[in-house]
Amino acid sequence: MTEAQQAYDLLPKEIQKKLPSLDETAELRSSEMPVIVKLFHAPTGFRWYIGAGEHIVYDEPEVFSRPDGKGGVEEITVTEDWLLFGWCDLNMGFPELGYVSLNELRACHEGQVGLKALPVERDLHFNKDGKITLQDVIDGKAN
């Protein structure tokens, strides 16, 4: 697999294994929670610094609507997802700690045109030593 292909694999098995559950990190301060993975959308400057997550399997398939790229909407059915927690910066001037769905991240570029049609990527070189915490990101000590 090329480096570019790896970047589009947002949550590979080795990252899933490192990711603590939402319950495990619920009582941690941001200075105690390491950032496990950084995801970004280069054309918009959106960034997500993820410190925890949980795999969700739906009892019944969930139906979501998304742009079809032709001015309309299509429905997709999913049976599982990941709920991720971390520092979310949508480049609007007020980043915050919050939750994001992996399926939402995978679909956010769909229906866009030009550079915005590029998918979200994983930063393959971010926090290799595991020392960067959410507080470091909040304080602007890590990008």
C-alpha cells in the first residue's frame, strides 16, 4: 500500500487497537489524553485530533442522506460506525472538544466540486512518539 493510500485509511486496525474507549477517557483531563490520530481535510483546513473512540454496531441499519454530486441527495445504509472524541477544528474560529462520526468524515467531501471534493486524510507522521496530548493541541503546541 502506498503512503497516499495509507493516508486515506482513516482508522486502520493498528490505530483502532491504540484508541481508548470513550468510557476509559471520560474522567481524564485534556493534559492526560494523548492524541492517537490526526485527521484533516486539506482544502478546507478542517482538523480533528482524536483521543478516544468506540466502535458502534447498529441493531438495525441506519439510513443517512448525503449529496449525490449531481445536485440531488442519495440515501446510504450503514450497519456500523466509529464515534470519535477529540479536538475538532472546522476552521471557523471556535474549535472545540467534541464528537465526530467516522462515517461523516468519510462522506464530508462527497457532493463537493474542485479541491473540496478531496477526501479527509490521516496525518501519517503526527505524534509518532505518543507524547502530544489534547492540551498540547488546544494550546497550539502541536499542529
